[in-house]
Amino acid sequence: MPDFRPPVRDDLAGITAYGAPQLEVDVRLNVNENPFPPSAELARDIAANVERAVASLNRYPDRDFLRLREHLADYLAGESGVRLAPEQIWAANGSNEVMAHVMAAFGGPGRRAVSFPPTYSMYPEYARESFTELLEVPRAQDFTVDMAAALAAINGSTDSPDSPDSTGPRPALVLVASPNNPSGTAVPIGELTELAQAAAQVGAVLVVDEAYAEFRHSGTPSALTLLADHPNVIVTRTMSKAFAMAGARVGYAAAAPSVIDALTIVRLPYHLSAITQAVASTALAHARELQQGLDVLRIERDRLVAALRERGLTVPDSDANFALFGVFDDRHAIWRGLLERGVLIRETGPEGWLRVTVGTPEENAKFVAALDEVLQP
């Protein structure tokens, strides 16, 4: 075949695609998956509902997926105690597509977004693909949001080394993950309220990424509680983690109806297939069953954090289904040593840190045993 260089955009030249290593090992604890597969009963129900959906695949799906939105609203009312109307719910193929819609609707050339690294590594890519300027305001050493710097950035008066034009336009979007990835750190609801108020004053939306919200400690409120008084807040979630539906690719957002209306403008036609809608609605009907697995993972998370700290490692408090730990002079050597023992974790976050997903009790025990071997002098 003759050589051909496609006319890739200049800003994409030399960039590799996002993705964590996909390796076949005994213990995979690198991408924050839920280790418990769907039950046999849930699998049967999904199969039955998908079969019904297949009977009408010659027709386009419900482009507004109204039943799924109703089911999501019911779930959130039970999970977070916040009753929303279906018109306040949006869904897409994973929370990544939800964020792509948000960036397309509210970002763009000449607009700015603010984020707080170290945080989810896709935020710069969302900004790049929507031609949105990204101003990064570093978190404090303990991975909490530096509120003084954050509020200054929202007001357009920050001085950040990461931006040559830190006094440029005020942001249209403020992106904050809570619990944060990769640190697991939850942002207190009072600080989220301050960020929402500051964003509203400059006409910006505050996007609270709650991909790991269901793993938060008891008594930690969801940012959904802000929606009634702060119509500029968008809360994004996913069914990949708590619902063990990573392979289904379903994410969703909750916001004011006017915000949801804006997202409908930038979606692709019929973006959520009939199959996806059937799978998601069925999983939501089994929410109580899936909650039992979350209880186990929360307990295992806290045990894992304690085990790492007992070994002299630094571990931020985590409200997610993973733990960030360090600090290592050569983190890659630790990662490689674990991989050689059949345990795959993630080499991510600031230099010197590693992240491990909470697995089953058996997987976590194998990880700790392998880590002990690797750490031996």
C-alpha cells in the first residue's frame, strides 16, 4: 500500500491516544473497575430486555430516552435523597461523552475552563477537542483544592505558571472531580458551594464530576444537593463503577432543565442506542442488589488504605474505589515488580505515586503480598 500521511490537525501531531495498559494478568487493579460481575439474575433480565429491544432495531431509538431518564431520577432520589425531574437528567455513551457534550455546549474558541490537577487526565483532552483554553490551578500538597487560588482563577485574577495568559478571559466552565481521580479526595460540600457561587458571578457553569460518588463515606453529601439553589451546577456520573457496567458505556448528568436543553443541541442524532437504553434501565432496576457489592468495596477500600499506611506509605484519604500511594524514588520499578508478580496497577498521578483499584478481598490480599515482596530491601 502506498504511504499516505493523513491531514491530521497540527495540534494533534505526535499525540498518542488515551488509554491504560490492557494486559492479561491474574489481578487487574488499574482502571477502577468494579470487580464484581453482574449476577446471573441481572444477566438474565438484561438478556430478556435486550431481546425485546432487538425486535424493533429497524427503528431509531427514543432520541430523548425518557424512560431511562425517569429511572435515573428515581435512582438518584434513593441514592442521594435529591428528587429531580426527568427533564433534569441527561445520558450518553459514558460520562466521557457527557463531558464532550458539556464542553461543546459551553466551551469553544475564546472560552476558558478551569481545572485542579492532579485530576482526571481526560480534562485536557476535552479542552483540546473543543478548542477550549484550559487553565490548571494546582491542588495543595494534600490533594485538596487550594480555594484561594481557585476563587482567584474563577475571578480572572490568578497568576498560574501553567498559563502564559493567566489574567485572560473569565472561565465559562469550572471542572472539579469529587471524589478526585487519582487521589480519591472528596471536596467538602461547603467548598463546592463557594465554587458554585463564584462561578455564577462570572456566568460560568461548575461541573462536579461524581464518577465515584457511590463509594463516598457515609454522611458525605452529593453535589446533587446544590442543584436546587445553584442552577449553574452540573453533576456528572457514570454507571461504569458502582453499577459494574463499564462495558455498557453509560454516563449521565443532572442539571437545570435549561442546561440539559443546551446539551441536546450538540448531541449526535440518536446517540444512545436502544440496546444501551435497555441495559441501563435493567441495571437500575437492580440497584439494591448492586449496593451490597458497594458495601464490600468500601470496607475493602478502608482496609487497603490502612494496610498501605502500615507499610510506611503515604495515602490520601479516599472516598473512591481506589487508593493513591507513594512516594517512590522509582515508581516504575515498583509497578514493574508488581506486574512480574501478576498484579497490574496504574502508574499515574504526580511523579513518585501509584494508584491501585480496590478489588475483591482475594485480589487485594494478592496485591498486598506482592507489594511486600517488591518492597523488600
